[in-house]
Amino acid sequence: MKAIITVVGSDQKGIIARVSAILAENNINIADISQTILSGNFVMMMMVDLEESKISIDELRSKMEALGSEMGGAFTSWTITNSDI
């Protein structure tokens, strides 16, 4: 299954590294990535492949939610959308 992850929030060091680490730890491949700073906000979109992952998309959502909290609410908005739909 493929999914699109979007992250929007205040720009700070380590966002890409921390999100990428969660994906790598769970054997989720980043197929494509785009990121920019828009009016001082960090904006990232990733196309990921969960085919070899042992976690569900819901478990991934939980991990991303926990990461956002760990980073002091760095994400003002994030979504994970099943792109196979």
C-alpha cells in the first residue's frame, strides 16, 4: 500500500530526520519527497510505500501523533492518506 504523508508546522531542526527515522524503523520506503518553507512554516509531502512494513497505517498515524507531541507540537497539521484509493 502507498500513502501520502503531509506535515505542516513551525520550522525547526530535525523534522525530516525524525519523520524519516520512524519510517526507516518500520521498514517504510520514501518513494518521493518534497519540502519547502512557506511564509515561515515548514511544509512537507512524502509518498511512502508500506508494502514491506509490519505496521498498519493506523499504527503509523499513532507514531506520527506521538512524534508531533514529542517535538513540542511542531506539527500544526499532518495527515496520512492511503493513496491506493
